[in-house]
Amino acid sequence: MLRVIKIIVVLFSVMQLNAQELNCTISINADKIPGSNKNIFKTLESSLNEFVNLKQWSSFNFKPQERISCNYTITILEQSGNDFKGHIQIQSSRPVFNSSYLSPVFNFKDDNFSFQYTEYENIQFNQNSFESNLVSVISFYNYIILGMDADTFALNGGTGYFSMAQNVLSQAQQSGYVGWNQNDGTKTRFTLIDNILSPTYSKFRNVMYQYHRDGLDIMSSQAKKAKENIGESILVLKSMYDSRPNAFLLRVFMDAKADEITNIFSDGPRYDTSKLKENLLKISPLNASKWEEIK
């Protein structure tokens, strides 16, 4: 009995040492596809969940409680044999210090998602070659999630992960699939990683750190100061807007944060929100109705 206990302890220790980075749920919606045989989508869903959650995506050892909460929702709109087309929604969050609250960090919909898949085929990632568009898209966004999360804890902490995402993009650019190249549009994987790593948009990554570490993470102990710091980070985004009013990353930020910002400034210690609301309206007019809720 003692030997069994020792083995369990050793196995638990190994699991902790090799704990992967992501705690991810991947779901597939194939309601638009006619026919009663949906087994292939269940198989794919299971394979992708194993692929993302069991693989170690970096050289860092994450403790189980440090794994990043995220989810992918894949919507299949068309199927022709082994060819599939649809869109994928990616969401991730991170815990706020001294609270049970999970703050949304990344919320992105990729409409340029098509791939080939044969049921039960092996899904594996090779950083030195393009295996399939399915593998490349998922791997790309895994690194984006890791990079975004790291940027919220350390200034420019996600650079290594973003470089890995850029490497995935480079390997996929000759594949012929849409979303990997500059001429594929303005809201693509290419634009996302190109802008994140561009010095032109360095303020975005500064804000990711300031908003979370100097804002949300001190909310439990210094609520007013936290609001002030978050307000200052919005002001930095406004300066980014002034020089690049159509910056894609402004929308990326607000797609994740609009509801949270509204909630932060609609409760708690008093804060003069007049200028804040003016800045928010300029940065993200699509969220005008939400900004009106701010007191």
C-alpha cells in the first residue's frame, strides 16, 4: 500500500512538472451541415482538445493552477468531402489578483477558416514545416493566446510566443489558404501578428500590461487608483487612435474589453468619466451604447 502511495505521489509530481500551458475547450458546431452522420465532427472535436491541452507549447513549466483558460468555437458552414469551411472564434481570459474574477484578454473571430480533414487522421504540429491548415490555424492562435496572456503579466512578456506565431505564419504562407498573407484582407492572421510585433503599435502592448497589472490587479486593494490607471491606459489607446485611427489592434482590444470597461466605470469609487467616455467613443464608436451606460 505504501508503495502504491509513493507511485501516486511521483506521478502527480511528474504531472506538475510537465503541466501544459492551456486549459482549453474546443467545440465544433456543424448544425449547418446536412445529414445525420456527425461522427466526424465529434472525432475532430476530441482530437483537437487532446492536441491543444496535452501538448506543451513552450519550454516553460506551468503549474496546474497557472494554465490559461481559453476556448475555441469552430462553426462549420460548408463541407465537400474532406474539405471544410467556416469560421473560428477564439477567447481567452486570465485571473485577476486577489479575486475569483477572470478578465477577458483575447476575443477574436477568424472568418478565413478552411481546412482538409480525414476522420482519425493524426493531428500534430511541426514548427519547421506546414502540416495542414487546421494544425497551423490552431497552433497560431495558441501562441497568440500565450503571448497575450504573458503581456498582461510582464511588459512585452509575450514576445517569444508572438515570434512562434509569426513562424507558424511564415510556414503557412505558401499553402494557398486565405488569411496568412498581406493581400488577404485587413482582419486576418497576417494583420494580427504583423501589428502586434510592429514598433508602430507598441502602445497596444504597453496598454495590455498597464491595464491589467497597474489596473485590474490592484482593484481589490486600491479601487480608485486602479480606475485611474485603467483610465490612463485608455488615454494611451486614444493617442494611438490619434496617429492611427483605423488601427486594427484598437478593435482587437475593445472586442475583448468593452463590457469589462463599462462594468468597471459603472460601479465602485467615484471617477470623473466625462473625458473617458469621450475617448472611448472616438476609439470605438461601435460600442457607443455601452459607453452610454458608464455613469
